Amino acid sequence: MQWNERKQIRHASRDGDHRSPFQRDKARIMHCASFRRLQAKTQVVGVGIGDFYRTRLTHSLEAAQIGTGITAQLGQKYPELAALLTLDEHLIESICLAHDIGHPPFGHGGEIALHYMMSTYGGFEGNGQTFRILTKLENYSEHDGMNLARRTLLGVLKYPNFLSQLSNPNYQPDKSERFSQVKASQWHPPKALFDCDTEAFDWVTQALSAQDKATYMSFSVNDATHHKTLHKSVDCSIMELADDIAYGIHDLEDAIVMGLVNQSIFHEEVTSALDKMDIPWLSPNALSIEKQLFSPKAYLRKNAIGALVNCFITAIELKALNQFQEPLLEHRAILPQTFEKGLQLFKGFVFRFVIKKPEIQLLEYKGQQIVMALFEAFASEPQRLLPRNTAQRWQQASASSDILGYRIIADYISGMTDEYANRVYANLFLPKSHRITDR
């Protein structure tokens, strides 16, 4: 039962409450402020551009639906192994719903900005912030955030090591004197946890042997980029596949409907490549899928999206690594190599022809500038400019360490929605704006 344990022992279950620990975790995640704010945070297209596209919230809901589908499929394919691993749809749904709650406003532009501003104070990364919110910042307990079950937190840990260990000093240039000259390509953060959250990580991994924990935290050393962790739990691998499918397939629908991509470039970049890859079902049906995706009839596009999602979900397998004693780390959900290459085609297409589109990059750059300006202002006079509750947390944290004080400012800004950040920026820097904003 150790994976079902919570760090803080709370009152006995309420009368008549027969929910499992993971059902309780799902409820806490869905009702928390950080989850609600995802409705106004950028996924691919900037919030405010239209009313059809996906936000971080709808993306998380779609990832959760895909994650439960993967779990059900694996239960059918591997009934004995699924029973050994106690794969649970409520658990996977919780992990998928929570996986993006630490991402800041304005997508990767906001993440780049916060990492740049925090580069000498412990850095910033969206997945690390997610773990911090779950274990420390949300208000379901006095000191332990949402106080989720250990296994739920293990499932959220995509990158189980710390920013100080995974940072490559050769990859990060000297700081620019002007925010407008900060190049996003040079300031991508390592995918990692924050060093100040070591205690929470140690509690999550308390159930592991010393050898398993060391292997779990191992990473590849890279010369040209930051170092990368190598391992994750089986639950986390299911969440990651669900996230990738939602990004590569569902987000593609936004791009098509909004006219960001056209059929000819899709045919050249995706359909032609799929036709040569010999992927069961997908390769022989690639042209038909393309025609449906770009059909003026919405129901045909929906049918194609559903068929693609089903194709990838049903192909997923469980693989043993022969590296761990703990079954939750020893096994991983994977796509067979041909299907993995197919999904990477869709993801790469969305990245190159949607994310990297100048119109989208202009929005990211604008958000990047807003976040850096906000951070500079709050860091200059935190007690004067921060909301009262945040200023109190800053004062308490900075009494222990300047680094922890800056972390409170990063917590505050990363929790903003796109619109709230725009409004605070206008109040601070635009002469005609005088609306009061507080939290």
C-alpha cells in the first residue's frame, strides 16, 4: 500500500466516501485553481485569437481521455501484467490532467523568459513547476500542496533529476543587456526539477531501493544541449504517450481548421512519408486520412482524427527494461518503432509548420517580453508591487535565502493566465491603464 500513501496524514475518510486514493487525487486536481487557469493559457495558438482552438485546459482533458484509453487497451492486451502493475484509469486520468499545470503564460515564450530571469536563482522549467505546485503551492494542506498519493506524484515526474545536475553550462550564454535581444534558442531550460524541491522528491522516491533510485535519476550527458534523464515510471510513460498523441493529432486539427496549414504541404511532408513507412493500417490509409482531414465536411475530419488516435492507442505495448527491482519502473509503455516514427511525423509537422510559423512566434516573443518585464518590476520592489499575500510569502522566503525569494516571484508570474499577465503589464507600464488587479 506504500504507493497509495500521502505525505500528510489527514482526518479519517468522510462518512460514505468510498473513493479510491486516485479518485480523490483526480478531484483535488480538477478543483484546484492551477487547473482552472489552464483555460486561459496558450496551447498552440495564442489565447484570444479565436474561439475554436485548444487551450492548455482542453489539451489536458484530451490527454486524459487518451490516457484512460491506453490504460484500458493495455489491460486487454496484458491482463496479468496490468494486474501486477495495478494499472488504474483514475490514476492515469489524474496524472494527465495535472501534467501541464506548471506551464506559465504565453507557452514556451513564458518559460524561456522565466528561465532567463531565474538563471542565477535556480532556473525555471514548466514540468518542475508542475511538481512544485502539486507538492508545495496548492492549498489542500498546510505544507504539502495537494498532498497527493505517492504513486500519482511518481507518475507526474517526467524528468527525475534536478536542474543543477542537468544544466550544461556550455549551452547557456551570458545574459543580454536588453530583453529584446534574448534569443529563445539559447535559453531553453533543462527538463528538470528545482533543487529547492529536493525534500518532496525524496519523499516520493522513499519507496525505492538505493540502487533503483540511482538508476531512476541517471541521465545522458550531452555536449551541445542540456543533459537528459533516461527513466520514468510506467504510469508516466502512459501519460507521455497520451500527451504526444494529443499534441500530434488533436492539435493538428486546430491548425487545419484555422487555415495555418494546407493540404499540399501536408501531403508532401506527412502523407508521402507515411506511404513509404509500412505502418500497419496507417500507411495504406494515409491518402484517405489526408482527404478526410482537409474535407470541408467537419464529420469526415472528426472521423479521421478519431481513427488516427485509435491507430496509435491500440499499437501501444508494455516493455520490460531489465534494469529495476521496482515493477513500476521496470516496465514502460511504448509505441513500436514504426508507429513511433509515424507519430513523430505528425508532431514534427505541427512543430515546423504551426509552432514555428512567424505569426505564432510573434505571439511567443511578445509574451516573452511581457514576462521578463513583469519579473524585473516585481524583483525591484516586491513588497511594493506584489499582491499582499504574495509579498508576505516573498518576505518569509527571502529571509532564508535570496534565491527562495526570487522563486516566489517566479511562482506568482508562472501562475498567471495570458490575459491576467497582459492586464498586470498594462497596469504597470501603459499610461492609460489603471485597472486594479489583485489576488
